[in-house]
Amino acid sequence: MESVKKVVVVGVDNSKESLYSLEWTLDHLLSPGDSEYPFKLVLVHVKIPALSVLKFAGPGVGDVLPLVEADLKKTAAVTVEKAKELCQKRSVSDFDVEVSEGDARNILCEAVEKHHADMLVVGSHGYGAFKRYPNFS
């Protein structure tokens, strides 16, 4: 009888905290001497919608929108590539990558449900309950 691997969903973005959480997952969920990871890894990157970046833009937003979308797509590709490289450095081949657009909180919860994940790993930016903004006064 073949054992079913547990599923771990890791939220990845282009922050050092996110990449650290992926490294932590790879370092701590593999027992030394194991020939294979005991889990299935699903990397989820969530792009913010381009219109949310331009929400206060006025006339001419149509000219800028394709540029913002291209930049967000490029950032997603770079992020996914970094995450793949981390997995490959540790000889992890059993992973999937998903890129979605929307609210990261909702998308990550949906990924957990979709994959019947046993664990969700995300990095912390240290914002706490409220996002902190610099005080410019």
C-alpha cells in the first residue's frame, strides 16, 4: 500500500521573509538521511491586480495599465524562479507552482482547501494586527 504524502502550501512573494519561510520549510520538513521529501509542496504566488495599484489614477490609466501589468507579471516570474531554485538546490522535485491574482489571504485559503493541505506556511513582514506605516512627522 502506497502512503499518501502530506501537502504543504507555501505562500511566496518577492520578500526576504517569504523566501526565508520557504527555506525554513525545506530545512525543517526533511529528516536528515531521507532520500525523498515526505511531503508534496505547493508554492503559491499571488499577484495583486494591476488596477489596485492604479486605484487613484485618473485619465490616462488605460495607457499605464499594460505597463503595470507587465511589471507585475515580471515580478511574479522572478519570484517563482527564485522559489524553484531554492527547491532544486535541495533536490526537491515533487512540487507544484501556482500563480494567481487577487487577495493573497483568500487565494492562500483557497489553495489550502483545493489541495487538502496539512500545513500552510507564510512569512511574516512583522506588521502585527495592523500594517505599520513610517512616521514622517
